[in-house]
Amino acid sequence: MTQPQACPADEQGIGFFERYLTVWVGLCIVAGIAMGKVAPGIAKSLDNMAIYVNDAPVISIPIATYHTSGSSRPREKCGFVTSSCIS
């Protein structure tokens, strides 16, 4: 039986961004709430760019655009949770 390949991400260790990911998410939430309080018109205009079904927003066009543009970049070959490489 062969040994599993070492994942390149395992050798580098955890990066600065990944280490403080919870902090970044918290800062983004706080910034979003602050922007909604300071400039509520922006939030309303973004909310109007949605597809509604039965008076409920189903698809947010700005969020869908972000996810579509982000899905075009190459994916890593190593799993985040298991750190197993795909050969």
C-alpha cells in the first residue's frame, strides 16, 4: 500500500488570514451594519436588485454576481477540513 501524498498546504502551515478568519468575518458584519445605518439608501438599492417570489427575496443579484465571479478562479487540490490531497 502506498503512503498518502503530503498536501502542500500542510507544509506551509496556517496563514495570517486563515488564523484570524473569525475576526475578519466579525469586522465585515460590523462594517455592513454601520454602512446600513450611515447610508440606508445603499442597502435599499441593493435589496431592490433581487428576484422576489411571494414578496420574499429569493436571489440577490449582487451576491449571485459575487459568487459567480469567484467560482471562475482555480480551486485548490487539498481539502480544507481533512487536508487530504486529490490526485
